[in-house]
Amino acid sequence: GKIIYNGELKTRSDVKVDIEDRGYQFGDGIYEVIRVYNGEVFASNMHVNRLMDSAKMIQLKVPLTVAEIEALVKELIAEDKLRNGIVYMQLTRGVCSRTHAFPINEVEPVFVAYTKEMPYTGKVKPGVKGVTTDDIRWLRCNIKSLNLLGNILAKQQAVEASCDEAIQHRDGKVTEGSSSNVAIMVNGTLKTHPATNLILNGITRQVMLKLCADNDIPYVEEAFTVEEMMAADEVLYTSTSVEVTPIINIDGQSIANGEPGPITKSLQKLFSEEIERQCGA
Ligand code: PMP
């Protein structure tokens, strides 16, 4: 297959990572995951803009413009003949002799992107299980950083508990999943953590909130406690790969009657209509 390497399409096996790439050594870089449905990119501009924002927050100069990145992604999808899947892209601070501080001399950042197939059935996803865990991560979770050790340890806990996602909390308040955002439904109002430094402001989260606004589903961006979540009418999580999915059991306890709730189901339907609208899938 082909990949994008610093603005050019290359054969994957021709590209080598330097052992002193700062992404490889320090996780000094940022990334994005973009969904492709029916050969079309979903929320392309929002994702590439978030990549730019993340880059700015770590003082990383992006060697490409938003339009150039979007065009390269399209070229890659066409080259790979990708119908349904994802594009993974990352940007690292580049290659230089190992030292913590930024390189003194101008170093070219390293940009790579490649595709991966992921089926899309268009069917509503059934409910999954979650497990709660302490949020042990740093205080800049709004940056889509390559440093994912906290998230990895949380997800591993979920896997070991035979669950699909780890729901992290800090000082008793739910922040987000290990690779997703979490929302609850209480008395017909959706509640989700505000887009602060404590969470990644998910694109799926933003699209869902827009769908709420457009369809008279009340919502508030307010943190909620683990207790509130356990007693909620509905719990759901969102991400580029899971879209909108109900969480029906947490820490072995059913949420409400243990079935996906009606508002979550409406949001799943609205989200698939949005996919259809943007991608014709
Ligand atoms: N939070 C974290 C920590 C994530 O890794 C992700 C997935 N990238 C999300 C939230 C959801 O973001 P998005 O909807 O943009 O995929």
C-alpha cells in the first residue's frame, strides 16, 4: 500500500522511521483519526483543524496547510481505493540528537498518513459494557498527543474486565473514555463534560451536540459524578470509530433496565443520517 510521507505518496516499505525521531523516542507529536464512509471523508475539515490546534498547543509548526492535508488525504483514499475505513495521520517534531528540549536548529517535522479498512454496516450498534477507573493522565488532555500511556493503561483495564471501554473520572467527576467521550441522559437532557483541558473535544461529540441542537434534544456541557452516571436513564459514548454507542452496564451494574435508551437510539439514527448526508453512505 501507499502512505503519505512529508507531503508525498510513497510505498510503505520504502519509508523508514529514524531511531531518533522525537515521536518514537518521546511521543513528541500529535495525531488524528478520520473516518471514511463510501470513499468520502467524514468531518474532514474539523479533524484537520483539530490537528492544527493540537500542533499549535505544542509549538509544532505544521509543514502543510489544511487544504494541502485534505487534498493529500483524498489522494491517498483514491490511491488505496478505500471505501470504508479510517485515515490515521501523525506529525512528530522530527529527527535530532536526543535531548528533552526542542531542537535548537531548524528540524523538519515528520508527517505520515495511511489508511486502514473498517467496515460500516449502517446498523445501529447494540449496547456495550464499561468499567470505571481513575483518570491518571496529565492536565492537557485537550491536545491529541501521541503520548497515550494513561489511555492505554485504562483501556487495558477494560479489556481485562471483559468490557469495551474504560470510563475515567477525576475528583469524582467523569472526564471521558480511554478513547472516547461519555454522555448521560437524565430526565431527557443530555449531559457531557465541558470541552476543557481535562478532555479531548471529540469531533463525534461536537457533531452529536449539533444534532441535539438541531433536533430539540436539550443538552448541557457540565461534568457529572460517577454516582449520577450510575443512576442515569441512559449512558452513551462517542468516537470516530464507535460513532454513538449505548453503554448499558458499568462495573457489572445495569444502567436503568440494561437496554439501550430511546434518546440514545434517536441520536444513533440522527448520526447515521448525518453520515449519509456527508458521505452518501
Ligand atoms: N477522547 C479521547 C481520549 C480519544 O482518544 C478520542 C478518540 N480519538 C475521543 C475522545 C473521541 O474523539 P473523536 O470523536 O474526535 O474521535
